[in-house]
Amino acid sequence: MWLKEFFYFHRSDRKVIITLLVVAALVLGIVYFVSDSQKTTPLTEGDSLAIQAPTYSHGKYKRHDWKSYPHKYYKVEGGRQAELFPFDPNTADSTQLLRLGLQPWQVRNIYKYRAKGGVYRQPSDFARLYGLTQKQYKAMEPYIQIADDYQSASVLAPPREEYVRDTVRYPVKLQPTEHIALNGADTTMLKMVPGIGSGFARRIVSYGQRLGGYCRVEQLREIEGFPEEALSYFVLGTPQIHKMNVNKLSLNQLKQHPYLSFYQAQAIIDYRRLKGPLKSLDDLRLHKDFPPEAIERLRPYVEY
């Protein structure tokens, strides 16, 4: 039926249609054969011969003495057979790199890296090659030989003089088994404790002076931000407590103590005015501002 309709075209139209069909068939055939013959990307002459390094000796092998290389063959992705032999990634040419099982585009990347001044200074640097699998690198690693010319020049520099620590500016810290007496320690000694710098050392001394001396090591926790891990380096030492006479000090003097608030100092003044001198802190136990824990905390620091 289609053929019957086809012959209804004018003769000139039929010629044009047949010509177009023949041209289309030829184009498809050319595309098929060209794509089949170029499944692999050929290297240009510039890729394969861009870098020609001079012959050098490295160990017992020479660069172009391939016959003396211990060869080993293995399979890579795609079923291709690759060959292992000693090589220097800084000077190996494209033929060697392809024999190692690398893809043409990987070889081009190596050439680009070297052209930009890149140097492989140690075998692990070659592992950064894009597309290189762990299996390939582990197989090649024993065969990677970097010439001494490409090693870092830092190995030729004279050794640095041994650093002598300035124990005045940077004091040596205590060992975990060492301790320091809290009472009587100055800022220099306190800075020997791990975690204690100049700031905390000054705050420890200042807080001890305001208290009238430390009666427990745990009082260091009352300093804001004090590092808990530093507590184990302290022992109390000989207590040197300076007591305050609660029957003689003024309101302003009483409230200077860290354990007395303004309202507690005012309560002491009111008690002295109404009932006379205090004989014990227990005289204040019925006052709302003096709970039992506040009285016990204050007891080592008062006299009458």
C-alpha cells in the first residue's frame, strides 16, 4: 500500500527522497565505523615525548635499562594485563606509565602536574593521582623509586640547636604525682600547676587574702571558672588563718569577707546593737540569713 502511494509522487520528488535516504545510510555507516575504531583515546606525540629525562642511576637500575628490571605482570580493570617494574614518577615517560596499567588520561594528568612544577617527593605522593585505586597503588608502591635529586633539600640543612626552655616566662609544669602547698604559694609556684596560668594564679592569691587563708583545698572551686582537673595538684599545707573579730568590725569591713553578704553583715551589726556582743555564731542560727551551712563555712574565720 505504501509503495503504491509512493509512486504517486512526481518522478523528480521520488529522486530527491531516494537521494536523501542513500545519504542518511552513508552517514550512519561512517559514524558507526569511526566510533568503533576510536574506543581508546590515542596519545599525541607531545603527550608521549613531552618530557625526556636524562639517564641516571638509582640503586642498581638505570632508567633505560629495562631488561635488568624485575618484571611482574598483573590484571587491571577491564581485563588488561599490566606490568610492574621500578620507575620514578618524576621522569617516567608515557610508554612506561601505560605499561604500568595507567589509563591514557591519567598519564596526561601526570604530565600536566610535572609541567606545572609538581614533584613527587615520596611514594605516597603518587597515591594522590586521580583514579588510582588502592589495589593499583599497593601493587606499584614497592616499585616506586624517587631519585635523590627530587628529595627535599631540608635533609641537607644543619640540625637546629636544641631549644632551651625559659622557665621564667614558661615555667615547667608539675608531674601528676607532684603537689604544691596551697597556703603560702606565690604566683610563680601556682603557675607550675597544669591548667593554671598567670590569671588564675593571681585570682587564687587574691581570694586567699580576702578569705584570710585557705582552710580546705575545695575552696578553690569557689573561684569562677577554676579548672577542676587542677585540684588534684594541691595540698592544704600549714593553715595560716587570719580571723576577723565580728564584735569590733564595722559594717563595711564585715561585708568585705567573701562569706558575708551585706544583709548578713547588717544582721551582725543589729544583733550587737540590740543584744550585745556575739559569743558564738550559733547566736545567729535563728536568723533567716544564717542557715547552718553558712554558719559552718564562716566559723573558721571569726573570733569574738
